[in-house]
Amino acid sequence: PLYAVTYQPELVSADILLANVTPKAAPQRMLTDEEVDLIVVFLHSLTSPRALDLNHYVPATVPSGLPVRD
């Protein structure tokens, strides 16, 4: 929001942006459609309503036998 009023995408072409990308950030290979699908599924899982309550994964005790506190 802070920069929204100053952002002018028409002044920056994709060529200019791509010219400033470090080669280290360039992909080493193209992802397959299956790999892209798996990434999308993973990203959706991060925002799933089921991810809001993970208490059922918290053990009652740690391996030493000590209780886990709330």
C-alpha cells in the first residue's frame, strides 16, 4: 500500500526487469506440468482451513516423558 501510489508498471518493461535478474536466480531447468501442479497443491495446503488447527499433531509428552505445556 505504501508504494502503490508511486508504482507505475507502464514505465518498466519486462526486458528491463529481466536484464536485472542475477543469473543465480535463473532456473536451471523448466518445471514439468506435474511439478507445477504439485507446487500449487502444496501452496493451497498452506492456506487450507484444516491448517488453522494443528493441535492434534502436538504430542502429550516429549520423548523424555516430560509433558508438553500449552
